[in-house]
Amino acid sequence: MSNTGDKIRYNIKDYLTEKEVNRLMDLFNKIKLDLSDDSFPTRTNRLEAVENMKRVLEIHNYTISEYNPEKETANA
């Protein structure tokens, strides 16, 4: 593995603020909690986990859009 990959993996605080790192840790814990059911997680828990995953991606500067099936069928 390259040194760049190691640096990104082990020095996340070099690229994110302390507030962002703390927010990520909180979001990861919430995601684990939402999906940690002995049976299949409820729809509410799954959707909450997805919302938290979206927040994680937004912290990393990804733009997230809502799925719109009506728009998909209009373009077909």
C-alpha cells in the first residue's frame, strides 16, 4: 500500500476539523445503532441510518440528491 493511502487512513484529522471528526464519530455510532437489530431492522431505523449516511457523505463534500422515480420515468 502506498504512503499516501496510509496517511489518509491514519491521519484523518489532517483533513477534517475536530468538529467534523467528532460529528463523524457520532454519526457512525448512530448508524450502527440503527442497524443493530437481531432481526431485520425496521423501515424507520433503515431510513434513519440512510439519513445519517448521507450526512457522513456531505461532511466529505459529496452532493446528495433525493431519488425521484417520476423524473426517471419522464426521462425514459
